[in-house]
Amino acid sequence: MRARDRDPGKYSFGLGKFYALRAMNDASPEDRLAFQKKAFALEEQGLEMTSVAPQVLADLASLALDVGATKKAGTYAQQLLEKSSAIEDPKMRAQWSHKGNILVGRVELRNGNLTSAKEHLLAAGRVNGGATLSSFGPNMSLAKELLEKGERDVEQAEADDPAVLLRDIYHRRRRPLWAGSQQER
């Protein structure tokens, strides 16, 4: 029995990941988009055949944004936010809440809703660390896209620059972990 026969959803996700990786490594913008579209279609197909994990929703929302399927991206990102609130482990809940808010904010920005995009940036910055968030820091894609649109002012922000806001929140959360090593230098 082949892998695709045992668990077709998992097979579709795996093949989708393959095409997503090909898209990241391909030089031609046309080929990159073609691989992203294949990856999106396969992962969406896999979603129909298996249970929904936060990572799957995050991947689908990101791919949907990459291929211009903004409405689907919004649906998956919103589902991710809803699913994240039900996660019991606080670190995992924070990680997926952060990712969900970044993705919903990116969708809102693409839809021209600047106020909502900024609110989601702030919500993403308010999480208390997370599994990979504590190690690698915040996802800066929404802040970058806001800056590219000329937006430097986020209401109720602790900084004028969205990127600085997320960086400061990240460092404030991490400070107890590495403050001593900074003083020793």
C-alpha cells in the first residue's frame, strides 16, 4: 500500500510542501507563482481529507496570500485565530495567536482596511512569547508591508514604527533571559 493510499490528506500536504519549497528556490517569478499555485491546491485538497491543525491553516493562509486568493487567505487566517484561542498550552496558544493576527492583518491590508491591519499588528505584539516566537522573535511581515505602504503610525503603539513596536515587545519579553549576558559584554 502506498503512502498516498494510507493517508491521502498527509500525502497532499507533503506534496504541497514540496512545491512550496520549489517556489522558494526557483529564480523565475512565473515559475515561482506556478509552484505556489500547485502547493496551494494540494494543501487545500489535503485540508478536505484530514483534521485541521494550526500549522495547516497558517500555511494555507500564507500560500493563499502568495497566489492572490485573498478571500481564502482571510478565511484560513480567521480560522487559525479562532483555533488558537482554544489551545490549552499557553506557549502554543501565543504562537498561533501571533501568527493568526499577522495573517489576518495582512489580509486586511490587502483589502484596504488599514485600521484593522494596524489593530492586528498590535494584537500580534501583545502575545506573551510562544514556542518558536520566544526563540526566533516576531513575524515582521505585516510590519514590513505597513512600512512599504508608508504607514509609520500605529495608534496606541509604544513606538512610531510598527517594526520597532514588534522588536521592542519581543526584546522586553526576552530581556530576563539574556539581560545578564548583555551586561557581561
